[in-house]
Amino acid sequence: MFKEDRDGYRFQWKDLGDIAAGRPNLGDATSVAVYRLMQYTLRDVLIVRYDPGTASEILREAGKLAGIEFCRNILRTDLDFNGFVADVQTKLKEFGVGILRMEKSDHAALDFVMTISEDLDCSGLPLVDETICEYDEGFLAGVFEVYTGREFLVREIDCWASGERTCRFTAKALDREAA
């Protein structure tokens, strides 16, 4: 499953396994510290092995794959846009990812500004004067791509780590349709 060469992504939601059977006592919850321990040590290794820019690209790409699978398996893509956004808000809160708020929505142009408060990736981190939620950028791009059928460019413009109290993202559909 993980040791063979491949030309494309093979991950699917089912690859997460049967968590209820595998963790009958601990369940599906873990601490934010353990999640961040995994993410930030992985980021550190990627930066040392490659460089900061490549590490950011890899985290975005992984986030996008996760967002695609999350949308396909958890979200209701048959809803109108407002219903879909409400579903995303509910599920992100239920899964402990954060509290999503849509600040600006031009559905016709597929151009959005949204915030995620209490973000799993960064809320409470020390000030480092940079945005760091590349995984979230990819995740949101994947979610919107599945829902709309269009590729998205999502970028974080404010972050807890840059001194804000919420993470703010712009999301804009790219000119071409998703493959």
C-alpha cells in the first residue's frame, strides 16, 4: 500500500481504516498537540531535506488531496451553495478543524474570503510574522474543487502566527475547469 512506486495518488478515505474497530477504547479523538507534533516535525524534515518553498508546496498538495477526500466522503455536494457552506461549517466544527465563517462570497465568480477561527494548525502558536497554514490552503482548495468542478487557488492572507486572532483565506477559481 505504501512501499510501491506510483505515478499518481492512490489515497482514498477508506485507507483511514476502521477506527472504531482499531481503537475501541480510545476512539477517534486525539490531542491538538499530537496532531501538531506530526505536522510540524514533518514540515521540519521537508524544509531540511528540500527547502521552505518545496515544503509549503508539498503541504498544500497533501491538504488538497485530504480536502478532496473529505468533501467526497463527509460533505453533502448535492446542496445549493449556501447549504454546502453550512455543511462545511458544521463538519469542520464537528471534526475539530476550526470554525469557518464566510466573509465575502461571489458565487457567480467563484471568489471567496473566509476565516477559520480556532484553527487546528496554528491557533495559539507564538508570533512568527508569517502565514503558515499551507495545508489548510490545499484542504479548502480540494473541498471547493469537488463541489464546483473547478480548480481553486486558495491563499492565507492572515494567520494566528502572523499576529491575527483568526486565519483568513482568499479562494478564487482558476480559469480552466478541473481535470
